[in-house]
Amino acid sequence: MVEANPVKFYFAKYFFLVFALIQWIVGGIVIIGRDFNAKSFFIALIFFTLGLISLFIFSVISDKIRRVAVGKNKIVVLEGHRNIRLEWPEVKSLRIVPFLNIYKLKIRGKKNCIYFFPSDNIDPAFGIIAKDTSKMGEIVAKRKKEFGIK
């Protein structure tokens, strides 16, 4: 089973949450600061708004990014104590999203997509064509051919 580095996963999943908290802390410091006037209130309002936008982005993205291990016979979605095991015929499509260098996995019978990182860095070729040359990429390419996955 080949899996991406967990640091990439946690960084991507929680980046916008941490960014929102930092924006709110800076906004609070501006309000508590030495002079409270209309200009400082407007600056604090901008920081609080950026924090809310970042929190919204976090809530949208956080449930779609998952840790996934890819093997020759199965795909395992790691979710804390519970792991979801998928056989290759259950996969509807699996492709790399250009510019982001992240896999997009669609499962038959499921509405939502799962996004996960490859095991190694991918040469993006300026974002137009991304090809995974890692061990995970080899496994995915073989199974896509074998099972006719898009």
C-alpha cells in the first residue's frame, strides 16, 4: 500500500482554519491596540471578514480531502479509526487535477468526490499535463488500464 506524506495532508486540510484564526487574532490586536478610531475599526473588520471567508473555505474543503492508500488490489480511505476499503471495480474515475497536483477519485454510487495527494511530488509541466511517475502513479496507471477506469 502506497500513501502520501501525512504532513501534506494535514497542511492542506487545516491551512484555511489556521489562516482564519490568525486573521481573527490580528483583528483582535488591532481593536485592543492603542487608538480605537474609525480607521482601526475598518482594518479590524477587514481581518475578521478574511477570517470568515477562510473559515468558509475550510468547511467546504475539509471533508473532501482524505488520506488514501493505494494498493494493487484495493484502495483504502483512512478516516481515523475507521477505514473504508474499496475494490478497484468500484472506482468510477481517477485522475490528477492540473495545477493542484492532487488526485480526484469518484466512486460508483457515490455523489461526492474524494481528493487525495500522490505519494511523491509530480512534475506538473506548467499545470497543463500532470503525470505521476511515483510508485503510486504506476499502480494507478496499471489498474486504470485493467479495469477501464476513466
